[in-house]
Amino acid sequence: MTIDSVVAGTPDETETTIALPSTAPRQQSGWRSFLKALRKNVVAQIALGILVLVVLVGIFAPLISPFDPAAQDLIHRLKPPIWVPGALPGHILGTDDLGRDVLSRIIYGTRVSLLVGVAATVLSGVIGTVIGVVCGFYRGKIDALFMRLADIQLAFPTILLALVVVVVLAPSLWVVIVVLGLNGWMSYARVIRSEVLSLRSRDFVTAARAIGDNDVQIMFRHIRPNILAPLATIGTLQVAAMIVAEASLSYLGLGVPPTIPTWGGMLAEGQLYIATAWWIAVFSGLAIVLTTLSINVTGDMLRDFADPKAYR
Amino acid sequence: MATTVTTQAPAAGVRRRLGARLAGGELQQFILRRIGQTILVLFCVATITFFLVRLTGDPVQAMLPPTATLDQENALRAQLGLNQPLIIQYLSYLGGILHGDFGQSLFFHQPAFDLILDRLPATIELASGAMVFALIVAIPAGIIAAVKRGSAADSSVVATVLVGQSTPAFFVGIILILVFAVNLHWLPAGGMGGFNHLILPAITLGLYSMAMIARLLRSSLIDQLGEDYIRTARSKGLSRWQVIRDHGLQNAALPVITIIGLEIGSLLGGAILTEQVFSWPGVGRLTVEAITNRDFPLMQAIVLFLSVIFVVANLVVDIAYAFLDPRVRLS
């Protein structure tokens, strides 16, 4: 987000449209050239593989989870992972302070992270795209209003606002999603707006207007396909940011209710036992890092692919 | 980056002249407009937090024991001014802010502003430590990666940056505690004290900024090194290092300065988590205490206070940017 805000935030923003070198030929074979780029990028392949795995784990959590993530076993508290002496058979990553299976809790935690990450990203993406398209297309007062609003929101430490709102409204999964979603629209709005600003003066838009297309038709038929690439890039990177944000809230005990296993919540519990039972914090933290890292690698690859010139 | 204008690096004289011209009218206007915007932002923040906090209902219920009588409740309500219409409360709240009165903490029974000022030095120490760490690592790393682009050094910088950006601060902190405090016993696991206590929290908090700055410096320097004026400087006989130092870095520094300013905000936000991990007695921990105690006046004051710091940092960055880069269109 910060990078986006720097790029899009330079005062000569109206002129900053990243020059899309004639998009037409690329679009025809977009999918195929994407696969071709992917084949050359081993790191991105691994990242994508991990990502697919994480998503599958989240979807099939009840099937693959070896134990009930909430089942307590106070006799077998704080048992180490299976390869450490003193381990309890079956509990591959050990047990936590209430004797719950760490692996099962991580598996179930995947669901919250992915749900919040994707849902908050979609929400902010929809809001940001609509605002960005409208602002870029119509300009004028509405544009000035929303861009000022974006400035204000970007100028504000959002985690603080999220904390206050979550506490005020009482923590729940949906409150977390909505709060994070409402905090993330700005980077979409800015990038999409500048894309649309350049698109609206392109020949194919003029041509569409000449044959009688109205604004809505132009937006959907001619603008939409051309903003999908930047949208996919920001969206991917933002899922990672949202997952970290959710984990941060849960770590502080202010995210989803503590009865639901989350990676951030496990980290907070694990920190209390870090001297004796390192596995609780380490494995839940690794789950976060592995997921966000593979999302970021994939996002970087998408960005390089969509616009090789923009970043290096 | 955004400005693809390929100008020669303006000589010092030209730059000074441009600066002087801008300082005359345009720059002044720009600064005034930005200050106006800043005040507007702070007003919005104050208003939003006020009404947000009021949404939670009656703090009096939370403050008194359940056995309190209705009379006692009303007395306290009157004492806190909560029996007045909302609009009057709002105006007196705004009036108080203008007089430096940010309300009274319900939990600590002290003026909220004093509490924040008490905790501020700790946070400033932590944030400065983090920024120093970030710069010490990021600047050489960014330069090496850009100059030796494609080398093993570059790849490892890029990989470190990616990991740094993907790892939440609190996990970094916990791992550092596990390695350096629990296992090696080299450094304390938390609390505030001498320099020893600062090392782990500063690294934890600075890691993300480090990654951002290194990444941006690298890409910005790569951009600059491809420019014509670099070739000119080389062909006039300057050494590779001289060119990088006197020409490349000078121009590559602009976006980096912007991000350093913006990172001040993320350091403050991140301080909430880092201070929590290391039991660092700063504003971040005060924030968490205020939130868990439902101490709404204190929350309100902290939000406003941090916004002021953050927004003013942004303002300073913008103005510095306009001074440093005459190409920035001031409209």
C-alpha cells in the first residue's frame, strides 16, 4: 500500500498513467503468455504451489485436521512436536497450553485468514474500483472529493482506526472484514483512476462513443477489460496485507472472537509459553509467513508480467 | 518512477535559482494549502473519533460498580458533563482540544494528554532506534543491489526484502526473543532499560521499514543509473563510485525521502504491536491498555495525538519534497 501511495501520490498524478504498451496483442494471448512467464519463474511456481496448498487446506480443514481444534486435553498440555523427545504420538506439531492439537488449530486458522484476507480484499477492491472508475471517467467535483478522502484515509494510521472500530462494535468476523475492507479501497481507487484517465481518451473509447455507446456500456465493455491486470496485481498483494492485518488484530486479542482458532491468536498464546513450548508460536507464525510470502511472490510476478516497466 | 522527465541532474546553481523562484509565490501557496488540508484532516479525525466513541454507549455504567444507585450514576454523569446534549459535548470537546485539554482518562484518573506525554519518550526512543537500524541496513543493501544488479548479492537483498515485507512484526519479535533471549541469553526479552533492551524491539519495528526503503532505493537507483546524465558523467571521466554518489544517489534519494517520512507513520502504527511483544512502556502499549480497559477518552486522545504526528510528518515530507525537487508540479 505504501508503495502504491508513493507512486500514485506524487503531485503530478494526472499524468502518471503507467504507459500500457498497446494492450491489444497481449490480451489475445494473455493467459498463454502468463503461463509462459510462469514456466520461466521457478520461485513463482513454488509460491503458487504453496498458495494452492494453503487454499486446499482451508477448504478441506474438517477432512484433513487430525483432531478437533477445540478439544482440550489438560493431562497432555504443552507436548512438543513429534520429532522432539517427550512427544505424544499423533500430535505432529505438539499441543498447546490446554492440550489442544497445534496442527489442527493451524489448519482451522487457515480458514479465518483466507476468509478475512479474500473477503476484505474483495470488499475494498469493489469499493475502490467503482470509485476509481467513476472518478477517472467523470473527473470534476466527485473526483476531487474522493481523492481528498483517499488522501485523508491514507494519511491516517489505519491499524489504530481498525482497533477503535473493532472495539467499539464488539469483535466479530464480519466486523473485522468490513473494517479492513473499508480501510483498503484507496490504493485501488488511485491506480484505477489513473488507468481510466488515460483509457478514456484512447481511440477505441472515442470510437465506441461515436457508434452510440453510452457511459455504462463504455465502462463495462471497454474500460473494464483494460483495468483487470492492475486490479489483479493490487488485489493479490492486498490479500497478504489483509491477512497480516487480521493476524495483528487477533494477536492483540481484538480480532475475531477468541473461541475461533486464528494464527494471530495462537501467536499471542504461544508467546506466553515461548520459553518452554516454542512450537505453538513458531508454527503458527510460520503459517502466516509462508502464506503471505507466497502471495507476495505471486503478486510481484503478476505485476512484473502486467507491467514489466513499473517496478524492478 | 512517476516522473519520467529525463532531465539532466540540475547543477547546484540552477537548483538554487529554481528554489528561490518557487519560494517566492508558488511554494508559499503550496505550503499554505497543505497546512489548510492538514487542519481539515485533523478536524475530521477529531469528529469521527468523538462520535465513534459515543456509539459505545454510556461509560458511566462501566465506571461504577453494579451496586451504584441511580443518583450516584446521575451525579457522575453530571460531573463528566455527559448529561448535556451531544452537540454541546462535541463543542466543548473541540473547545477543550484547542485549549490543550484532551479529556480525562477513566482508568488512570489523570489527564489523557499527560499520560501520552509520559509514554512518548519511550516510543520515540523505540521509533528512532528502528529508523536508525532500517537506514543502516537498507541504504548499503539498496545501493549494492542496484549497482550489482542480477548478482547473488542483489538476489539475496531482494529475497530478504520480500521476507521482511511478508513477516508480521510480532512474529519477528517472538522469534528474536526465542533465539536471543530464551536460548542464547544475550539480550533481555522485554521491558525498557539500557541499550541492550532497545536492540530487539528496534530490529523488530525497523524490519518492515528497512525492507521498504531498500526496495525503493534499489528500484529508484536502477532507474537513475539508466539515465543519460549518468552516461555523460561517466564519459567525462568520473569513477563509477563518484557517479553513483554524486549523481545517481542524489536523484534516487527523492522517493526514498518520501517513504522515510511516510514510514514514520507506519512505525507509530507498528509500535502498537512491537511494544506489546516486548512490554515496551510506550504510547503503543498505552493504546492497547486504553482499548482493553475501554478507556474511551484516552483512546480518543491517543488517536488524535498520533494523527497529529502522522499528518504533520506527511506535511513536512511534502514540503521537503517540493523544496528538493523543483519538477514536482505544485498544483
